[in-house]
Amino acid sequence: MPNYVAFLQRVEESRTKFEKWVTDGESRITEQMLLLERLWADGHDTTRAERFLETLEKSLNEWHQTRTDVTQIKQSYELLERD
């Protein structure tokens, strides 16, 4: 049983970590979009900034998926514990 409790604690720590990464990632994307708008309005080439935004969005999507996976694992183990 102690291993199970430790496992659930690690899962929750991972979920919390990904939750923070998602929140931080959303903030970075917003900042990058605002920067892109300013660059575009000032007539600058935005190619690299747009590619960086795409990278941020891909990372955020992966973090969303991983957070969902970790949450599902935790819920599955909690259901098994009840049975």
C-alpha cells in the first residue's frame, strides 16, 4: 500500500507540474501574439516570430495532452483502489 500512495503522490505532482506548464504556456502564447501584432504593425518581417509561435502552440498542445493522460491515469488508479 505505501507504494501505491507514493505512486499517487508522484502522479499528482506530475499533473500539477503540467498544469503550471499549461498556464505558463498560455501566457507565453498571448505575449508572443501581442509581439507579433506590434512587429507586423511596424512593418517588420514576422517569419521567425510566427514560427516561434507555432512551436509554442505545439508544445502547449502536447502539455494539454500529457496533463489529460496523467489525470486519466490517476482516476483509473483511484477507481481500482475503490474496487
